[in-house]
Amino acid sequence: MRNDSEAAHIARMLASIGQRTLSSCEVLPDDLLQYSPPFSDIGSPLATAIDLARDIEKWVLVPVGGREPLLNHSLEMKPIGSLLALSRCYSQWMKSVHTILDNMPDSFMGLLVEARSLQGKMRGRQRPTVRACLLTAVERSAYHLGRIETISQMVNQNSMPLSPANLVHLRGIHNTTVSIHRS
């Protein structure tokens, strides 16, 4: 029987966002998985997907689940550079999210999260509730997913310059002065 608690519902939402993120990354060739569009503040799909995993760690695994932060340390030891490595990372955090949230009673949602687990992430002096942390994780994850889906759609519609010659030209264009002469 499916647990219909609020936390279990959020766990399913986060896992769904994770699956959609992986699906969006799967449609990209390996070289475009690490491609950052020129003239944009959007990072590569891989970097954005890693940011999503970091947000899950920051807002769910550490403060709500009481886990030790591992992602930054593991990325220093062995950076995620492929879809296979990203899939492993996602599988791990999705499993952890379900382990932590699936059996959490609704009465825990209003509990305050320990301030130490959110160092540098709290804007005010008040400690957030478990619910606030989980909703922040959903919001941040959906934001990252939207960025990845946008890049994937641009690639699928061939609206992104894909040849190396075009990329070199576009990377250098911001340093070029353009003038228009009328005859």
C-alpha cells in the first residue's frame, strides 16, 4: 500500500524530477552534456544536474535525514563527468530520499530543523521546518530541471550551434566590434 503522507508525496515528486532530469540529459550527446550555451548564464546540463543533486543533499539528506554531506567531497575525489556517473549519483540520492521520507509521519513536518545542518543557507534567524526544507528542495529541483529541459529542447530543435567552427566563432564574438555601413 502506498503511503500518502506529505513527506512520501514530496519524495515521489523529487524522484520524478530526478527521473525527468536524467531523461533530459539522456537525449543529449556526450559532448553536449557538458556544453554551456554562449551568451547565457545557463551552465551545462551536467553542471546543472549536479547542482540539483547538491540541493537535494543541502535541503533533504543533511538537514532532514541527518546524513553527513558527501557530494562535495566525492566530487573532489572523482568528478561526475558522464551520464553513467550522474545516473549512479541520482540513483543514490533518490533511494536516500525515499528511505528518509517514505515513512515520515505528517506530525514531523512542522518540526524545526537543526540550525547547524543549514549553515550558510538560512536567510533569517528563524530555523526552518522540515516542510520548509522539503518544499525548498522541490522548488530548487524544479528550477534546475527547467534549465536542463530548456537546453535539451534547444538541442532537439537544432537551434543551438553544434559545429566546433560555430562554437569557436561564437565564443570570440563578444570581443568583436560590429559596425554597419550603409551604401
